[in-house]
Amino acid sequence: MGSMPAGPVKSILFICTGNLFRSPVAEYALKARLGPESDYVVGSAGIEALPQAMPLLIHDRLCEKGADPSMHVQRKLTRELLDRAGLAVAMSLDHRDFIRRHFGREVLLFNQVCYQQEEPVLDIHEAIPDWQNNMQVARTYALSVIDYIWDAMPAFLARIPHVSPVQDMAAGITSRQEPR
């Protein structure tokens, strides 16, 4: 299992499948929480990232929350992106396993960082296998995931070294905020 970095975190990369739903929501939620003056580099990538536009439902919900994802460009996860990340965060178990297999790196799940729980943030097709036959349920679920990730950001920030006091989940190392 991955652990929180002991030193300062200045770059955070969220990882999902297509870089259209969970990871960009986390990216824009964190950027909104940090504010435009932040010197943190926050990004997202997908393990597949097949070229396609961000669904309007996701785009519009992020806009409602005050984030502007209109400049979002889908990115496929590469070793370079992963190596540049001070903290890489997988949204699901599949993403964590993919990173371990293809890049030999252990990463934490989003819910591990936020709540110290080894639980994935499920994609629509994982939570609702017949989602295409029940679009209203799929829509409601997608919106609930966006809200969940958005609302989890204070907990996420509280666990990042040098943003606030943090207790390392795996090693028991305590880090304190440093002045910027």
C-alpha cells in the first residue's frame, strides 16, 4: 500500500480511467479549494484516456460549483506525469493496481487520503452495471460522485503534508505546515 509523502507536497496528480469524470472533478475541486494564488501544481490523468469531450453533465456541475473545466484537456497517464507528482492519488482499486503493474509505484486511493478508508470511488458502470438502461439513476449517481469528491476536499487538504498537520497513514510520521 502507498503512503503519504514525508516531505512537502507541491504537486498532486489524480488518476482515473478516462480523465473525464472522477480525476478531473478531484483536480478542479482541489484547485477551487486552494485558490488561484496557490503554488501547488494540481492535475489529472487517465489510465486509458481515449479521446473524447468531458460530458456536459460533469462540466455543468463543476461550473455550478464555481470551477471552470472548459480548458480541460484529457491526458493519458505516463511515467513522466507520475514521476513529477509529489502525491499521486488513484480514484479506484483498478487504477492503483494498474499503476503498480505498469509503473512499479504504490499510490493511495482518494478515500485513503481523505478518510483513511481503502474504498474506491466507483465509476458509473461499476456502481450501475445497466446504467445505459437507466439514465436517470446514472445521472443522479454521477452528480452524487461529483458532490462527494467536492465535499471531501477539506478532508483531503487536512491530510496533505505541509498544508495542515498530517498523520502519515502507513508510517506514523507527523508533518506540520510550513509557511509558504
